[in-house]
Amino acid sequence: MGMRVLSTRRKKAGTAPGTPVHVGRRKYDATRITVFEYDAAVCEERELASPRDCAALDRARAITWINVEGVHDVSTVSTICEAFGVHSLVQEDIVNTDQRPKVEEYDGYLFGVLKMARRPEHQEEIEIEQVSLLLLDGLVISFQERGGDIFEPVRNRLRTGKGSVRRRGPDYLAYCLMDAIVDHYYILLEQIEERIGPLEQQAIADPQPEIARSIQSLKRELLQLRRSLWPMREMVYRLSREEVPLIGEGSRVFLRDLYDHVIHIIEILETFQELVSSTMDIYLSSISNRMNNIMKVLTIIATIFIPLTFVAGVYGMNFVYMPELEWRWAYPATLGVMAGIAGVMLRFFRRKGWV
Amino acid sequence: MGMRVLSTRRKKAGTAPGTPVHVGRRKYDATRITVFEYDAAVCEERELASPRDCAALDRARAITWINVEGVHDVSTVSTICEAFGVHSLVQEDIVNTDQRPKVEEYDGYLFGVLKMARRPEHQEEIEIEQVSLLLLDGLVISFQERGGDIFEPVRNRLRTGKGSVRRRGPDYLAYCLMDAIVDHYYILLEQIEERIGPLEQQAIADPQPEIARSIQSLKRELLQLRRSLWPMREMVYRLSREEVPLIGEGSRVFLRDLYDHVIHIIEILETFQELVSSTMDIYLSSISNRMNNIMKVLTIIATIFIPLTFVAGVYGMNFVYMPELEWRWAYPATLGVMAGIAGVMLRFFRRKGWV
Amino acid sequence: MGMRVLSTRRKKAGTAPGTPVHVGRRKYDATRITVFEYDAAVCEERELASPRDCAALDRARAITWINVEGVHDVSTVSTICEAFGVHSLVQEDIVNTDQRPKVEEYDGYLFGVLKMARRPEHQEEIEIEQVSLLLLDGLVISFQERGGDIFEPVRNRLRTGKGSVRRRGPDYLAYCLMDAIVDHYYILLEQIEERIGPLEQQAIADPQPEIARSIQSLKRELLQLRRSLWPMREMVYRLSREEVPLIGEGSRVFLRDLYDHVIHIIEILETFQELVSSTMDIYLSSISNRMNNIMKVLTIIATIFIPLTFVAGVYGMNFVYMPELEWRWAYPATLGVMAGIAGVMLRFFRRKGWV
Amino acid sequence: MGMRVLSTRRKKAGTAPGTPVHVGRRKYDATRITVFEYDAAVCEERELASPRDCAALDRARAITWINVEGVHDVSTVSTICEAFGVHSLVQEDIVNTDQRPKVEEYDGYLFGVLKMARRPEHQEEIEIEQVSLLLLDGLVISFQERGGDIFEPVRNRLRTGKGSVRRRGPDYLAYCLMDAIVDHYYILLEQIEERIGPLEQQAIADPQPEIARSIQSLKRELLQLRRSLWPMREMVYRLSREEVPLIGEGSRVFLRDLYDHVIHIIEILETFQELVSSTMDIYLSSISNRMNNIMKVLTIIATIFIPLTFVAGVYGMNFVYMPELEWRWAYPATLGVMAGIAGVMLRFFRRKGWV
Amino acid sequence: MGMRVLSTRRKKAGTAPGTPVHVGRRKYDATRITVFEYDAAVCEERELASPRDCAALDRARAITWINVEGVHDVSTVSTICEAFGVHSLVQEDIVNTDQRPKVEEYDGYLFGVLKMARRPEHQEEIEIEQVSLLLLDGLVISFQERGGDIFEPVRNRLRTGKGSVRRRGPDYLAYCLMDAIVDHYYILLEQIEERIGPLEQQAIADPQPEIARSIQSLKRELLQLRRSLWPMREMVYRLSREEVPLIGEGSRVFLRDLYDHVIHIIEILETFQELVSSTMDIYLSSISNRMNNIMKVLTIIATIFIPLTFVAGVYGMNFVYMPELEWRWAYPATLGVMAGIAGVMLRFFRRKGWV
């Protein structure tokens, strides 16, 4: 229940717009810059020691991909961005990891912000990380908040030359990275589905207060995911339909496919939201049912014995003139009357369907 | 309650886009390929032994329809698709049966994905299957996850030449197949309507916890159906209104009719959703009412007898100096007083409308 | 609660599209065909013995109106339609009375489907009937599921020449028929309003389970009406705004007025929906209140007498050494203490506001 | 709770469209026609004895404003309208006071319908009245259902020449009348806000059933106002944006301002709707809380005394061989045990937080 | 709970439109006018003694910024506005602080209304203040309801020349002011998030009636903020996309960024609204759970002891012929039977999961 909606205070009040200030919980220790230079024939991979080396890249191959892990070091981001003439507002957006997903066209390059969701091992809460992509002529730069294996399959395809990624342009590489991010949501969806089922079961069978808590935390998670995905939908749509420079016709087909995936995930999220909220209803109705059953037991016991106890009380009175007390069969007769009352009551309850 | 929203993990992370990988629960054993070749005069029907035979079809008749049952065999789908130059992304979409319904125009052919819903015999849950349609020049290829009798009426019309299907083009055949799929939803709607009525009755007459469970499973089913139909609406709309090549003006009239049917089904689904969710309200109010009645019984019995028992208790006290005890008519008088108290109470309850 | 949402199975699976098959509960016995032929000066009215006579109409007057009551006889409809060259899909739509309201332009004629709602005498449920209109050059054909007095006022205006209907074209006649259908909804709205008021009253004053049932049936009715009207809104809008052939500029003013009426009715329906659903809330809160009151009574009686009974019980114990028992004023003192306890309790309840 | 949504049966079934028939509760006795003729220099005001005098107006001044109070006299409205060549459908709309707000362009004049809301003195319910405006060349005609002081400020500005109304055209006068109507909603909003606050307070402090009733009647009122305002929003929008003849560019600025006011009021209404509906939630939770407290009291008293009474009962048994009865300290010891039981119970309740 | 939705009666009925009348609670004592005149090189700052000095400004520097704190003095606003030829409707909008955020283009200047939200120190409620901006050629005029430090960071950037504000045009200055206002919402969002978390915790752990009150007041606050932001979204959108004169292409990039921030805040507000309303659900379910537990305790105690007390009552009867009373082991046997009954009951409760 502790997942925060606001990741942090956006920026210090009064900072001039366009000044890159890192905003976000410090998530990674060192910044790591890896470079892939490839064409259909060759793929070279290396790690840069310093962001200043970016400016010195010879870019001998057709396509260069620079991946930066860790954006908390503002100067690193600035150095890289300035090496390729990227606007200061873009630098600010990369460093400030509380952006809304979007795509922006600048002169000579495209800038995109995406949200990656993952649930770290041994952790209950989802983490939303920002991935920024820059698509320039023959160059893709990606910024992650911290490293991870999310792009590893893409790297493997580059290394082995499987698929068509090495034969296609940088727009296709950018698509592959976005596809890897979107695909990762499916894994979270499955984890969530695996939690909803048992919750429903438990809401009916054993309505404990923890269920309300679990439902609330699921709701939060779904809201969080939906808030990350909703603007990505718009973003991918724009890339796939409009005449955006740097995105070729061939890649647009793939982006349309990606758009379908985003829509698909959003629809599943909405289905989950409806299921979760109707689980709450089920939970509430289960509590009511339970109360009903408790009340039934109490009522049956009480209404059977209260009259009987009254009868016993009557014959426990100490009046001097109570002729029944001395009758020979009064005691068994009284017991018989009591049994009769109990019987009538039970029949009444059976007719009501309570027993 | 066990119907899953996600049919399965979409694809293995890191597969290159455009690589056909079968995703879906294996639903059918063998792949079966049937071919209809027909024109207004003649209709030939046969079964292909191997997908490679597709390339060798002479297509002597005006229109050829290839129907493939079972898409789990990736190579079969690839072989057929490649025989007609179909894009690898399309092949992936056919094989991956977790697609969103859509229609896509490619150079020289149209590709459509639909969702067919059916409830297999002796099974409680609805199954959603994917049907992919390819409309080429003079050729329709349909891919089903597994065989079934859903296209049987179309086949019969082809065999007997009833209706105008043999006199019209492949676009009309594609329409007939889509119409068969959409029509099937009406049967499910009827089954659902037959479940809602008794549920309402029972929610009022006998509010048991199973009702909550049934409501939840109905909700799930309606969400599932709606999620299948909603994108089909958009898809049929596009086909019926826009200038899509390969769809003739004559077929567009029928597609508009189909569009009306899809809208009609969606509206009925929405009505059902409202009815189901107000059945939940009724169920909850019935539980409350029931509790009310239980409480009334308890309250009536308890409030009548508790004072009487108190009176009996008083005269059961063992004080030495209790003058009433020795009075001659004390006992009947006490009984009379008790009857009086009970009478007053009963009148009070009657005035409250509880008895 | 028995009103069905689906009027019936739409059509037998596998029927070729465009084959007219009557779908609908058989509602009327005989088919009746009446013809009005009129111009500004004269109005002739007669009944046709057979649908074949339609082809033989000389249409001497400017405008001819053919009204068909009963569409269960498929051949009748086909005969009439074919006399004027109407498309087979249209014939199917006329006969299949489970259509969604719509308007369709065909070459040389306009086809419209409307839904008429009425509550037959001595019946609780609303009946939705389909009325199909064909507007040709100088000719209006209307198909009703069964006869009724809904078009009677239009007929009277034709007979007497009141209003401008005889001086205007067939488009104005079609408008008059649609206006008669829409106007009829107001009567149902009034009946519904007359049911909502008392329901609210009763939900507060006397929350019985029947109220939930009445609310549910009102909801169903409102959903039903809304589902009939919503597409009619779109349909009338199209007729009133677009350049539809056969609809003159003069009639468009009236159609805009009709459009306002449809919108007005829909808004009232939505208001009713909100009122009905908040009546449910009131009902639920009344039940809770009632339970509260029952609990109060029980609690007051029980908490006053339980301690008193305990005191009586104590002095009913048979210990040999209980000095109080022999005190002279013990009995009245005990009664006094009991009265005191009761008094304290009552003051407590008064402070809580329960008495 | 008696405010009706439908003001009355719209018109008698079968009346020819365009026949003015007064529909509405008869609200005013006599019809009163006042005329203002003014230009920048002079303003003459007088009352017409008969509607026929309208045709005889010489309209010597630049602008004429005819205000008609009372539209129940159909012939009055017809006479005035026909004097200026107004369409019969417009006449019908003026007389039938159950119109939806709208604006319609006719040849040479504009026709607008507005809804005025006011709460008459000493009355609990809001009354919605229809005001119809006709804007012709140099002439404004306004029809009110009954007189009132709502246009008095406009009249005063005309009389005194304050503001620019005398220097501007008839479109500005029409704007002023509409502005006066819209402004009046603010007063109702304030009255409603003054009712919501205390209701919230009371829902928490003292949840009585009257609250549900008040909430329901507030909901009705808000629905009513919203239904009046929503189409006025559209209407004012059209006037302020589109190139409507008779509305000058100068007046359009003011209409845009008026549009902002209408939107503002609608937003406040929506906020109120949300507040009212969450007041219902608060009310329901207060009832639950209250029940909780009642149950607590009952449970505490019952669970403390029931075991004690049982102990007393045990030693009230009349067995011959009950050794404890003869023990010297049995009685005080029993009392001590009872006190102990009560103490344990109380500690238990304290731990639960009930005491 | 006392925050008002309507800040005050909008204007006195009957005031001519375009007459500036201050509407709003008097919030500030004196009006203060500060002027910044700057270009890339120099920045001069001074305070004007009287609004009449505005007309006398020589505007020697490229850009002039006049900031007015306090708009309750109508004549001040009028004097300033008229010095620069601003329309009387604009003057009215500045003075009347109950405007909806909007932007309006006039000949030669742009006029914008924004809402600033802040929570004053030691105050629980949010205050919404109106800030009006006028953007003329080389001149920005801002009107605040009362002073505050919200523009202080912008002033500091002007004074020190940090950032690019001194090198850019007046449109950029206007953007900076708007950005400062929007940024301030983040602080409120954080405060609200810090209140939601504990509320959820408390709703589960300790459902007290105050929670309903806190939830209601949070809802009110969120509605208030949303109502302020929603029209600002539209306003910023228009400025950033359309070809608005006076806004240069360079500033449009920044406005697009601002637009993203506004959308971001709105999305967070909506997430908060959903969380708050599901906190209400949790609270209600906690109350139900609590009631359940109370009932369980009562039921367990009552159903165990009521039968036992009955048995004791039976042997407390004074019949002469009750053979058991004289049996030697009757008393311990009875106690044993009682223990047995209690044991059976407890097992029953354990099986039900109540103990």
C-alpha cells in the first residue's frame, strides 16, 4: 500500500525551465554507456569510459546505438546530448524522470519518453521507470534510469544477426526497444491475473479484512500501469499514422502492430479494473452473508431458550399458593410443554429456511 | 470463475517481431486444409494433404476458398502464406491467437482478425477463438484455431448454390464467413439471458452466496464478449464505409448490415451488463432485508420474554420478608400482569408494523 | 420482470443473407393492407384484398400511402416490395422485427426502421414493435407488426384535410408517421413518472422487498426504451441535416423539430434512470435505518432488564448464609436499587438520543 | 419530492404539427404586452391593449422590444407572430412550454428558446419557465410564461440609458435578456450550496431518514437545472462562434463571455452533484457507525451479565446435595467470582477498543 | 468541510455587462504595483506609487512587466487597463475573481485567466486565487488577488539574469509566470498524497467517523483543484498549438511542455480521486467487519450461556415431585452436562471459524 503516485517533487520551485535537474529517487550507482555500431554485415559492441567519448565516435557503421544506464548524473546526460545538438528542454525531460510519455519532433531528431514497468525480485511493488529515446539520423540513443535485462533480447538479436534488425534502419531499432518495453507489461498482467483469481475465491470463502487491503493495492497498481500506458497509446499512434520524418514506411507497419499491443494491454487493464472492483462487491456481500449467518445462529438459540427459561422462571417463583407445584405430574408435564415450545420454534425456523 | 482474461503469455520475450511463433493453448490435433473452388455454375470441394499443395492450385474457377483448421503448426501457416506472398507480420498474427480484432490493408490483399465465441458442449465457460481471414484477388483464406461447424452453413450454400454466394465475388464470401461468426454471438446472448432471469428471481427470493459467484462469472463473460466485439465493430465499420480495395460496392451494403448486427449485439451486451450489476444490488438488498427479518424475530421474542423473565426472577428471590408471596391471588395476578406486559409489547410491535 | 431483452433468436443459423425469414413472436393474425391515395383536393381510402393488387395500383393521385399491418406473412411483404423494386436485404429487415432503428438510402428510395413502444391495456409490460417505412417517389409504404390506433390521427388528418398534410409531399407524410411514433413515447414517460414518485415515497416510508423488484423492472423498461430511441436519434439527425434525396427542404424543418423531441425524450429517460437508481439508494438506506430502529428497541429492553434479572438471580440463590435475605427492608430496597439501575440506563439512552 | 420532470403531456396526440396548442400548466392570468422603443437618445415605454396593435407599431425608433408575459393565450401569440411573418412551427414552440432550449435560424429572423429557473417566495421547489426570444431586424420579441422582475434591470438600463444598451443594436438587447436569465442561476446555486453544507454536517452528526429525502430532492433539482442548462450551452456556443446573421461581431464578444458563464454554472452543478452523492455515502456510513455503537452497547451489557446470571442460576438450583450452599463464605466468594468475570470481560472490551 | 465552491455571488443582478465590479472576498489591504523593465543587458525594478503612473512609463527597455497585487480596487485596474487600451469586458473579468480559466485574443493583445491554488500557513483549506495575464507588444501585465512569493523565483531570474528569460521576449515571460503557477500545484499534490496514505491505513485499522469527514473534505479539495485545472488545460493547449499572434514559435515549445505538466497534474488528480473513493469503500467494509466481530462475540457468549442458564432454571423450579433433586450426584452431573453443552457449542463455533 506504500507505492507512491507522485514519484517525487517535480523540480525545485523557481528553477529556470530548460535547466536539467535530476528529479527522481537515486536508483542506480554508476552510469554505464554502451555502444553498438552495426550494419547488415558487422556488429561491434563496446563500452564508453566517459560521456565525452560520444562526440568522438566515428560512426563508421550504418547505425549506432548508444545506451545510457543511469540518468542521475546530470552532467553525463548533458554531455551526451550536447554532442548531438539536443535541445535543453529535452535534456531536462531525460533527467527529470517524472515525465508523461510523449513523443516530440525536433529539427533533425525525434524524442520519445516511455514508461517501463517491472516488479523487482523479492519486492511486492511495481516500479515504474522512465526510458527516453532519441532517434537521429543513423543514431539511436536510449536512456534508462538503471540497467536491466529488458533490452538484452534486442542486443542478442543484434549480436547474432537473427531477425531483420541488422538489415533495417535506426527507426526499426527504436521500434524494437519500444516493443521490448511494451512486451514487458504482459508479464505484469499475468502476475496480476494470478492474484485476482485467488482473491475472488477468498472474498467468497473467507472474507478477511486483508482482502480489502489487497484489493486497494491491486487498484493502485492498475491505476499506475494505466497511467503509464495511456499516453503511450497516443504516442505510438502518432508515430504509426502521421508522416513523422525519420520513421520509414516499412517501420510504420510494425508500429501499427505495436499500437495494437498497447491497446490490447489497456483493454486487459480495464477488464482487470472491473474485475477487481467487482471483487470488492463480492467481498462486501460475503461479509453481509456472514453477518446473516451469525445472526441466524444467535436468533435460533435465543428465541428457543428465552421462552423456556421464562417457563422455568415461573415455576421457580416462591409464591405460597401455586397449586401446580404440588401436582404429581407437573414436572414432566412442564418439561413436555417446554419440548413442545422448542418444537414449534424449530418448525417455524425450518419454514423460514434458517435451519 | 476460472476463465482467464489473458489467454496466454503473448510471446517469448526477445523474439524478433515478424517471427511466427504459435501462442495459444494447443487446441486441436491435426491441421486440416479444405479447398472450395467455385463459380456460378460449378463448386468443387476437396481436402489438401499438405500445405505445399496450395502453391500448386490451378485456381481454374473464379473463386477459391482455402480453409485451414488448426494454426498451432507454424510451418503450415508459413507455407500457405508464402505461397501467396503474405507479409511475415501477418503470419505472426495468424499463429499468435491472442490478437485484437482488426483489419489491415496490404499491397494486393486484405487481412482481418476476428474473434469467434462459443460455449462447447458440457462446458460452462465460453471459449474465444481467433479466426483470421485473408482476402486476395479471387481467393479467400480462412484460418481457424480448430474445426467446428460454424462455417458449415456457408459450405452448404456453396454446395447447393442456394442464395447468391456462388454468383458473387470473394468479398461476398468473406462477408458470409464474418456474418456466420457474428451470428453465433446471438446464441450466446440467448444463453446468457436465460441465466440472468432466474438469477434475478433467486436474488430476491433466496439470496445465497452462490449468487455473487454467478454474477461475477456472468460479468466476466460479458466483459470477455464485449472485449471481442468492440474492435470488430470498428473493423466492420471501416470495411463498410471506406474505399477499401477488393471490397466491391455490392458487398458494402451487406457489410453495413453486418455492422448494424455488431452494434446491436454490443448494445444488448451493455444492457446485460447493467442488468447483471443491478442484480447484484438486488442481491445485496435482499440480504439486508433478510437480516432485518431475522432481527425482527429475535427482537420480538427477546423483548417480550426478557421483562417477563425478570418478573419471574423477582418472585424467585428468597427474601424472608416478601409479603406478596403469601397473598392468596398473587400467583394468578402475577401471571395476569405478565400477560398484560406481553400484550402491550405485541401492540407496540404491531404499531411498528413488525408483526 | 419477465420482459425479454432479445425479442427472439435473430434468424436460423446459415440462412443466406437477404432471404426474408420472419423473426419475431407471431403477434397478429391476418395481414391487412390499406391504401390512401390523395392530393390537395381528394383523398381516397380503400383496403386491398391481396398484396398482388399493389402492382396494379394506378396511383392516379399525387401521393399514395400503403400501410401493411402484420409482417409475419413473408410472402406478403415480398410481393409488395418486389412490386416496387425493393432490395432483398430491405425485405429481410422488414420481416425480421429485431432490427436496430436505422435509415438507409437506396437507389430511388429511402428505407427506415423505427421502434414503437406501447403498453397494451391490462398489461404491465411495454411492447416494442418495429415499424418500417419506405419512401419512394410519390409513395410511402409503412409496415407495422400489428394494427393499432397509432396512425389513426394521421389518417384523420388525411380524411378531413386538416393541417397541411394533404398539401405537402410524401416526405411530409413520412415525417407525420415518425412524429406519431415519437409522440407515443411521451405517454409512456408519463406512466413511468407516475410510478417513480410513489416508489420513492414507499422506499422511505415502508421499505419492502417488492420495491427492489419494481425498481429492477423500471430499470429494464428504461433501458429498453433508451435502446429503442438512441439509434432513432441518429437516424432523425441524418434525415434532418444531410442532403438526403427525397426529403425536401420544407420537411427538413419539421425533422429538426422531431430531432429535438427525440433528444428531449432521451434526456428525460436519463433523468429517470438517475432517479430510479437513487431510489434504490434510498431504499437501501431505509432498510438500514429500519434495522437501526429494531436494534435500538432490542438494545434498550435487553440492557435494562438483563442487569435487573441478574440482581433477581442473585437473591434467588439458595446459599444458607446470605444475611441480606433476612433483613427487614431488603426486598423493597432491592426493588429500589433495580428501579435505580433502570433509571440510569434510561438516562444513558436519552443522552444517546435513542429514546 | 413532488417536482415533476415532465411538465405536462406534450400535446394532444394527433394534432397536426405546426398547430399552436398551449401545453403547460396555466401559470398566469392575463397576458400583458409591453413595448420599448428606443435609440441612443430616447426610450419610450408603453403597454399594448391588444396583440393586434403590434401590426400597427410604427417602429419610429431604431430598436423595438416587445415583451409578452403569458403564453397560455394561443391567439395572442399567433397574432403577434403573424404580424411579423413568423413560421407556424415557431408559434407552436412558443406556446408549448415544454421545449428544449435551442436556437434556430429562419429567413430574416432568429428564434431562441431558453429556460429560466427560479424559486418563488415561500415555495420549496424550483420552477422552470420557458422564455422564447425572437430577433428580427431592429426588433426583439420576448415571450415569458408569466411576468417577473427578471428583466427589470434591463428595463432600468434602457430607461436610464446606463451602460451601452441604448447605443447598441437589437442583438445586444437579446444578449442582455439572455444574460439576465443565466445570471439568475447563480442565485439558485447559492441557495443550493447553503443547503448542502448543513446536510453534510447532519449526515455525520445525526443521520435521520429525512436526510435521504433531502438528498433525493437536491439531486432532482440539480438534474433539473442541468437539463435546462446543458442545451443552452450548445445554443450560446453556436451564437458566439458561428457566422449567424443578425448577430454582429461586437455582440459576439459578449456572447462568448456568456458562454463562459454557462460553462461555469454547469461545472458548479457537476461539483454539487458529486458532493450530494458523496453526502449520501457519508449518510450511509453514519448509519452503519451508529448501528455499530448500538451493537457495542448491547454486546457489552449482554456479555457481561449473561455469564453472571448463569452463575446465579446455578446456585438457585434446588438440588438437595449441593455442598457449596452450606459453606460459610460461599455467598461472598460467589459475588467475588462474579466481579472477577465482569472484570475480565471489561478488560477484553477495552483491549478491543469498545469501551 | 467549510470550503465553498462558489466563491461569492457573481455580480449584482442588473449590472450592465462590461462594468467592472469587484466580486470576491476582500483578500488584501493595499494595492501594490511593481514594474520590471529589462532587456538582455539591464533589469530595472521599481514600485509605482499610483496606477496613473502606468500611462507615463517610457518603456525604454525591450520588455516591461507590470505586476499588480490586489484587484479589489476597481479604479486601479481600470486606470491601468485603459492606459493600454484594454476592453471593458477584460477589466470586468480581472476584477471579478470568479472567472473560469480561459484565454482570449483581442486586437493587439492576449488576455488569460489562470487559477492559482495554495494552502496558506496554519490553514487547512486550499485557497484558489485568480491570476490574470495581459500580453501586449513588449509588455506583460499580471494581476494577482493578493501578493505572495509565487512569482519570486521568476523575479530572481530576472534580477540575476540566470536562465534565458532576459534574452527572450514577453511571451517567454508570460510562459514563466504560468509555469510558476502550474508548478505550485505539485506542492499541493504532495500534501494531498501525504494525507491519503494514513487515511487508508486508518480506514482499515480504526474506522472512526472522522474518516468519512476527511474523505469528504479531500474529495472537495480534489474537485476544486480539478475544476481549476481542467480549463487551464484547454487554454494552454490553444496557446501551444494554434497560431496565436504574440506567441513566438520558440515559446511554443515551452508551452507544449507546460501543457504536458497540466495533463500530468490532472491525471494525478484523477488517480487521487479514485484512491479517495476506494478509501471510502475500505472504510465501509471495515465498519462492516467490525460489526461482524462484535456480533460474533455477542453470539458466542449468548449462545453458550443461554442454554446453560435454562438448565439451571429448570432445576431452580419449585415442583414438589422432581426426583432428580434428591439424587446424590445430580448436582455434579448437571454441571457436567452444562460443561458438555458448552463444549459442543465451542466446537461448533470453531468449525464455523468464529473462535
